[in-house]
Amino acid sequence: MSFTVAVDGPAAAGKGTISKALATHFGFALLDTGLLYRAVGAQVLLGADPQYAARALVPEDLESETLRTPAVAQAASEIAVIPTVRAALVEFQRAFAKRAEGAVLDGRDIGTVICPDAAVKLFITATAEVRAQRRFAELSAKGMDDTYDSVLEDVRSRDARDMGRADAPLRAADDAVEIDTSTMSIADAVAAAIAVVEAGIASRG
């Protein structure tokens, strides 16, 4: 029987780091669903139609280093509000979630829309200011010249767009366990998430 862990939350809250740690710890497959939207966004920046790019997506499209740039992230957030794009990517995600070895899906609507019956649902969050500081440090380390204020503005605008969209808005599922990483170390946040998953596995008998 498959075991699905849904990990949702806003940008830079730590859900990617936690998802990777969970997949490694439990031997589950990992899907960063944000990469699906980034891959489509990257194609759109090159002139492709969003709906066509979503339908034509192949696994190899998720491996490009260009998917981690701010421009692609912005494009991904913008095309993610298009219902037909979201619909085209839903089945890809649901099929992945059924993998026999177990799966961790990292995204924004996994527990609410993609896998509402997931065995474990986590909502990873942090204040906008903390998330902006993390993203700013990450971009600075890569030599990008963004300012903290511009990064904070981008974080807030993405939050507003993700939470305000009509189709699958970002929110915690009613039965999700929320982990606020604002004042937590990475180790403590990962340990908290592992404990929740372990409890979920135990409840399955």
C-alpha cells in the first residue's frame, strides 16, 4: 500500500528542505511539484503557450538549473493561477503519489487538492520577513544583486497571488499539522516533521 506525505506551505518556509529530509529518512520518492510549474514557466518565458507547455511536459524538463532563477519563479507563480495549466499537471502529481515505495510531494495544494487523502499532511510556514531573509541570503550567495526589500516585496506578492487565486489557493488542509519554522533550526524542523510522519506510519499498524 502506498503512503503519501503532503507537504505544503509558502515560498522559503523550509518545505523543500524538510521534504528532502523526509524522503531520505523514510526511503520515499520525492516530487517537488513547484518544479512542474517552474518548468512550464521557463517554457513560457521562451514564448511557449502555457497550456501547451503544461501538456507537453516531460520529466527531463525538471532537471534544468535555469528553473531556480527569480524570473522563472515569478513566471511559475503567474501561470499557476491558470486553471487549465493546473488541470494538466494534476494527473502527473497524483500518479506520482501512488508510488509503491511511498512518496513525499512538496507543493502548495497537495493536501487540499492533489492528495486530499494523503496519510500525512504537513503545512510548513514562517513569517514573510524570515522567509525573505532566507531567500535574500540564498540569492546573495549566488552573486545576485537583489535587495532585501525587493525580495520581501516579491515574497508578499507571491503569497497574495497564491492565497488569493480562485483555483486551489494556498492554505493549510483542515487536518494538516502546521510547523512554523520562523525560530526553528533546520534540524529541529526536520525532527518535528519526522515525528509526525512516524506517528502516521504507526497509526497504519
